[in-house]
Amino acid sequence: MKKLLCFISILSLLTASSLAATVPAGTEIVLGLKRHKSQRTMHSKLNAIVKKDVYVNDKLVFAKNSKAEIYILKNKKARFFGRGGTLILSDGIVYDVNGSAHDVEILEQYTGKNTPFIAKFLIFKKGQNVVIYPSQNFVVKLSQNFKI
């Protein structure tokens, strides 16, 4: 009887470990915003969501509409003499289906439009700030392997 119980417990452990999937580093995740965001109202991070489900070995790892954050490395707003703003996004966090946070890598730069050449002679005329719309997708990559 003891041998049978040991065999059943070992078999259940093996079955449970085979259900676990290893998510490799470099897995691509598509993120986006729920609503448009202007550079004027951005601070240290952008609250984002996962746009597409991510499966590994037929197991859902990152569900659509899960929380995510993208960090802002540089936020230089539009300046006088018609110069546009500059925004640099760098790294972030994505939450999996279990609610665990995972680091992701991204490095993207956006630049607002400068005003036309003639308008640059107006000292107090500013350029445009960067605006990010919900249709904009951010493809980020997972930094480290993990098991789920």
C-alpha cells in the first residue's frame, strides 16, 4: 500500500511539473494605451495594457487587457522658438495571468513637430508636444526567463 501511495504521489508531481511552461527571455508582447496621452501630462511612467494574448506551449501567459507600465526616461516638453518636444520610453513592467510582475525592454524615441520656419521668428511660439494615441502599439521583449 505504501508503494502504491508513493508511486501515485510521484506521478502527480511529475504531471504537475509538466504543466509548468518556461517563458523564454525575448518573448515579444504588444502593449498599448487605453486613451491618448499628451506629453504635457506624462510624468515618470505610462499606464498601458497588453493588446494581444501571449501563449507559450498552448498556455496563456499574458492575457489581453492585463496591466503594464512603460517608464519614461526623458520628457523634454516643447520649447520656445518653435522647437518640438522629445520623449524617450525605456523599459517597463508587464503583469502575467497570475498577477506577477515581469521586466520588459523597450527603447523608443518620439519627437514633436517643429513650427514652420517663418513662425520661428516669433520668440514665444512653441513647437508641438508628443501625443501618443491608443492605436500606437509598443512591442516590448521579456528581460528574463520565468516559469508559469
